[in-house]
Amino acid sequence: MSAVIIRPEEVGDETAIRLLLVNAFGGEAEARLVDELRSSGEVVLSLVAERDGEIRGHILFSRLWVHNAGERFAAVALAPLAVHPGHQHEGIGSGLVEDAHARLEAQGEKLSLVHGEPAYYGRFGYSRERAAGFETIYQGEYLQARAWDDAAPAAGRLDYPQAFADIG
Ligand SMILES: CC(C)(COP(=O)(O)OP(=O)(O)OC[C@H]1O[C@@H](n2cnc3c(N)ncnc32)[C@H](O)[C@@H]1OP(=O)(O)O)[C@@H](O)C(=O)NCCC(=O)NCCS
């Protein structure tokens, strides 16, 4: 069996990513989110995990703005993350998050937000406490943040891409 390769999404991957998302989430909402983010040009990083020529995992970060004290700070939103149901618990999800974080930090990103299961995202440095000061309709026990820079804001209004509102 060949190794898992994690690489940036390429033109031509769209259909395989869509199928993966529909399979992993059991619905179309996340696939529509990704389609919209691509169209609106708000994707910051989109990676796939490939094995034996087959896309088995996908992670995407889009541009999120933090408005604080009259200033605008560029952050990223992690969503969605998906691994094919037949290949979960093989470390693919963790590999995607860790690889993506290394790339984002190298690109100069300073803050990431996620709305998801704290027991999972806590493994990758996300915490509820770091996100508690933000204003957003997603505020609550599932909103978590991780920063690569202590100077990144811990308060302010989060402005997500329109695509998040569109999928409900
Ligand atoms: C969540 C998901 C991306 C994890 O991917 P994965 O490749 O199976 O994850 P990994 O193999 O890296 O890690 C598996 C570990 O995470 C844990 N885990 C997986 N999903 C979890 C969840 N929702 N809550 C808490 N822990 C979870 C597993 O119990 C496992 O723990 P172990 O290593 O102690 O056995 C995958 O299960 C998935 O695509 N789920 C459906 C879509 C989804 O819910 N995406 C996340 C949206 S927030």
C-alpha cells in the first residue's frame, strides 16, 4: 500500500472532493460551502489527502476577518474537514490539520477559528478559552481558536465569508 500524500487541491479535484464531502457529512451543505468559497475567491488553503490515486481526505481554510477597535485583522476559518467514512481513524484527519497548520504558519497566518468538537480540535491547539471573547452567531461551546502569534486579537466581531450564512 502506498503512503498518504497531502497536497494542495488542484484543478480537476473538485468532483472527488464533492463526493468525499457528501459521503462524510451525509448531505450537500459542506460541498456547497466549498463550491461557494472557491467561486468567491475566499479560500486561503485547501489540501487533500491522497492514497493510491484516490482522494480520501480534505481540509479547507477560508478568510475570516476580525473587526476590533476600528481595525480589521485577517484570520482563517477551518471548515470543512472530512475523511472518507471507509478511512477514518487512520490518522488522515490529524495529518491534514497538522500539515495545514504548518503551511498556514509559514504563510504568516496568525489566528484560526473552528466550530467543531472540542475533544477533537483540542488535539491541535484549539481552545474554547481563546475564542470566548469573539462576537459571532457561532459563539458557544463549539467555537474554538488557536493563535500562532500572541498579538492576534482575542476579541472583536468575526466576519465569516457569506458562504457560511448561505448554507445555514
Ligand atoms: C472528524 C474526522 C475528520 C476525523 O478524521 P480521522 O481521519 O478519522 O481522524 P484521525 O484518524 O486523525 O483521528 C481519529 C481520532 O479522533 C477522534 N475523533 C474523531 N471524530 C471525533 C469527534 N467528532 N469528536 C471527538 N473525537 C473524534 C477519534 O475517536 C480518534 O481517536 P483515537 O485516535 O484516540 O482513536 C472524520 O471522522 C470525519 O470526516 N467525520 C465526518 C465529518 C466531520 O464530522 N467533520 C468534522 C466537522 S467539525
